[in-house]
Amino acid sequence: MKFDFDHVTDRSGTNSLKWNTLQNELPMWVADMDFLAAPEILEELQKRLTNGIFGYSVLPDEWYQAYIEWWQSRHNLKFERQQMLFSPGVLPTICTCIRELTNIGDNVVLLSPVYNCFYDCILSNGRSVLECPLIYDGNEYRIDHKLLEWQISNSRTKMLILSNPHNPTGNIWDRDVLAAIGSLARKNDVIVVSDEIHCDITDPDINYVPYLAAASENAGNSVTCISPTKAFNLAGLHTSAIVIPDKTIRRRIKEGLHSQRLDGANAFAVQAAVSAFQKGGAWLDSLRHYLFENKQLVRAGLEAELPELKLIPSQATYLLWIDGTRVVTDNGLSLAQSIRKRTGLFLSDGAQFGNGGEGFLRMNIASHYSMVQDGLERLITAIKAMRR
């Protein structure tokens, strides 16, 4: 089936966070997409809307089965219904994990640069961030295992939050790396919370490795966060699942979610997830090819026009991680601020992703081709102007 990802949809008047910008600005920052959701999802939501009554919802068998079958067929990971919980989102889950599984003043390890909201989840709950900066060799990233071992063995360290695949670098952690993290965490009685929200946005014919699939032993001290929201552009519907094999950990998280009344699904959350996983596969595979072409467009443009910028090789997410450390900005502004001031192109400032992000840019290419081309041209214009 042919899907029209070139269609331009006006998002004004929808209270869009992404498009809450000044006139003539081009937002390519926050991680949502400018594509219509899959037609099968829209059809199911329309049916639910037509009913006209939006009372409290329960989780039917098909909700559990949709997740289970998708992860088994797509990612070769089998988990059971009783291991699953509903959550309105990954960040509420992470905050609940921090509150229920650690104590005030404990350390939570992050592999930086990493998704900026992790920092807020940790700090706003009275815990300490322990950054383990990834080793960057000018082309790719890898984990500093010696530093990670030292940090995890610290008596105050109780949790590691893993971005898998990694946001913002787009790195897919391989099986050996995930197994090694799991072994280290078990040895030191540290909980691993694996955020796998970007797992279905990979390059064509590329798959990620779920944390639970890397080693069977990883199940005992882990929480895995999964959701259709990034892959199917459903973030505003607030729907996700948690997979927790260990009964004790699962009970504590279940009670924590309930104590904050975060365990209830909104009227559209079930239908959206079920239709995405049961009927959206063809749409998603077409989307992945489209995003790959957008990535190639940006890569070619930077190589031809801006040798001072380095696009970091990646195989996952629709977020490009660009090394701009060789660019000299003006007036004390960050690189992202300078670009926005000169051309209206709104990119994410790498510094917000923690240690190792300074001088980098994160660019969201989950938009129609003409918009990505516009963004690339604005980026070229801004950087060339800084050369003078």
C-alpha cells in the first residue's frame, strides 16, 4: 500500500507544542512527527469518537495481546500478560520507578549525552544524577565500561536509566553491551530502567535488541518501558506499557502508579495502541523508508556544503545528532540559538542533553521531504553566515 508522507498538514490551531513558535520559524526540535497517523488508527479512533461517550476505560485482553504479539513477531521477545502494566507514558513510569525503587539522595546513573527529561525526573524527586559520559571518538559513541563499573559499584547508586535505542545519538546497543550492563547491575543490586520508546523507528531492515532479550538474567532487576507513541505519532494520547518480570518490583510499581492515579487509560489510549500494533505494520515500514531518505538528504547536504558539521552515523530514531563543535558562534549564543536567530530554524541545543552534548545539535527529520529540505537550506545558510 502507498502512503502519502509528502502530504502537508496544517497543525495551527491544535495547541501543538512543536509549532508554538514565532511566524516564519521552522520547528525541528521536539520529538513528534508531522505526519498523519496511520489510516487504520484514525479509523478506529473515529469509531470511538462516534460513540460519543467518553467514560472510564478498562484494559481488554486485546490490549495485552497486541503488545505481546508485536514484540514477539517484530523483536523476538516474549513476555507474559501478568508482567505488564498500563502507564500514561514513559516519563510517569520513570518518575514512579525512581520514587518507589530508590530513596532520597540515591544516585541514578545516566549515559550522557541523553534525553534531557531524565535529568528532571531524577532531580525533581530528590535523587542525584551520576553521569557516565559516552566515549566519542569523532565518529561514533561507546560506553566507558570502566567508569560505569565504578559508578554502579558506588553504594549510593540504586538505578540506571537506559535509553535503548539511545536518544539523542541514535545508537542501537548490541546484545553484548546490554548483557554486560545487566551483569554489572545484578552484581551491585542496581535496577535497570530501559526506555525503549524509539525502538520501532529504525533504518529499513535494521532491528534493535530489547534489554530483556540480551540475557535471560536481565529480567530479575529490570523495568522496560514500551509504547506506540513515537513510532505511530500518538504522544498526545498518553498511552504506554511497562514490562516487569519480577513480582516484587512489579507490585511496587503497580502500587506507586495507583497511589498517584496514573493507572487509568484515557478513552482513546486502548484503541490507539491496539490498532497501531495490530494493523499499522505496513504504514510503519513505509515510514521507516521515508525517514531513511530524509536522513540521506541531510547527510548529503552537510557533506557537500558544511564540512565543519559532522552527522553522527545512526540506525535508529528520527532524530539526527550533529557535531557542531568546530563552528564558532557569535555574541555568546549557543550554536542552536545562533541558527534560530539567523534563519528561524529551531533545533534542539545539545547542551540540554548533559555532559558531552555541548556544541551539538539534535534535528528532527520526521516531516515531509520539502520541510526537511527547507530546514537543511536554513542550516546551510546559518552556518555559512557564521564563517564571515
